[in-house]
Amino acid sequence: MSWRLVARKDFEDVIRSWLLWSIIGVFLLLMGIIGLAASAEDLSTADGTAMYMLFNSLGAQLLLPVTALVVGYMAITAERQSGSLRILFGLSHDRRDVVFGKVLSRATAMLAATLVVCGALLALLLWTVGSVSVPTYLAFLGLTVLLTLAFTGIALGISSSTGSRATAMGAAIGSYVFFALLYHPIVAGVHYVVEGGLAGYAAPKWYFLLQRLDPMTAYREALSLVTGRYLSPMIGWPRMIEDVPAGATAENGLLLTERVGGELPVYLTEWFSVVVLLAWFAVPVAVGYWRFERADLN
């Protein structure tokens, strides 16, 4: 029961945070402006895929990862730096209670924020398109929740592992920069070393697997398979670090189902993306807990 008390108190603090809801509010404002400014012809595709593409660019590649990192990176580090952990331990809480209580509270707060954002997208879909494919929307909602949890887990793993605000902030910023800007060029470099050149249109399956291990790519590729529409990354890496013909980048030419001959192996399906996103939640939390248990808090 002790970890539940930690979670309840921390959740009350987080959910009242002006920073969390300010970020969400700015995003909702942007979505509203875009919805008002764009014509119905631009957005009213039969299944609303244009809106999912918009959300992928603004929400999944920027807003939710950054918000989750901001909400989580100081969860435990702040307690260590201020000395308030001693108060928690004095109330019969142990280190496990602190870690798992913080994980539950921050994950729940981010889940609430994600549901608000996805609810706004649903309203925008109904307004601009008039109808929504329920299976597609539910798959989108589930994947978006998992993406948020993945970056929440990364942030909490960082917070559990470090005792300095500067270190935690640097690690949080660095993790986003790594996944958003550095991961794809690194994978392209591995392909160059192994295969002797840049990846072409029909690259080896292991190359696509390595790309899929990035949580943002796992989300984006899974949503592409669900919607049947290629969703591009925030930075157009296929046009920059791959030897792909210009004509292949049009429409859905970069879908995995087009680039991989035959049936997709299980490790390139949307279900494997679910495993990747869950792993990015669980593994950093486990590593952070392991380090926190062994840390000298004095």
C-alpha cells in the first residue's frame, strides 16, 4: 500500500502542474488553428489519414515525447537533490515504493494528457471528415498511449539513475536528440559499413529492423501500416541518407509493404512495434530502479 500513497501524492502534484497543461494547451490551440485554416477538401479524405499525418508530425514526433520527458525527468532526481527523500523514508516508504509510486503517478498523468490530445483529434476528425473508422482510431489511440508510456519510462529511468538536476536534464534532452536526429544516420552508417553503400529502396530486412527499434519510428511505421498511408518522420531521412529514387518517395512508395518483397516478417509488423514501445517503457524503469537501489543517497 505504501507505493500507492506515494503515487497518489505525486499524481496530485503533477496533475496541477501548469507546465504540463500549458504544453498541451499550446498543442490544442495549434490543432484548432490548423482545423480552422485548412479547407475541408484538404482534410476530408475518406478515412481521415491526413489528420493522422498531421498528428504524427506535431504530436508523436514532438509534443508527446518532449512532454513525457519534461514531466518525468525530475520525478526522483528532485527529491534526491532537495533531501525530501529522507522524509519519505521516514514515513516507512522504501526505495521500491518511491520508484514504483512515481512510475504510476507520472504514467497516469501522461495517460490523462494523451487522452485529452487524442480526444481533440477525434473531435477534429468528426468536424472535418464527418465520420471515423473506429478500428483505425482505436489502433491509433493504443499506439499513441504506448509511445507516451515509452518516453515516460525513459524519463523515469533517467530520474531514478541520476542525483543531479543538470545531469537529468542533459540526459532527457540528449535522449530526444538521439532518437529524433541521430538514430537514423547511425543506422544508415551501420548499413554503409556492412553493405558497402547507402541503403537503397529494397534494403535488407535487418536494416528496417534496426530502424524499428527507435520508439518514434516504431510508432510511425505501425501507424503507417494501420492507416495504409506512409507517414514521414519529422526530418525526411529517406531522402537524405538513403539511395532512394526520387519517384519512390511519392505517395505511399516508402511503405514497408512496398519496400520489402513478399509478406512482412513478424519483426516488421505493427505488433512488433507494440513490443518495442513496451520495452522502452519497462527496460529504462527496471535499469533506473536497479541503479536507485544501489545508489548512495547520503
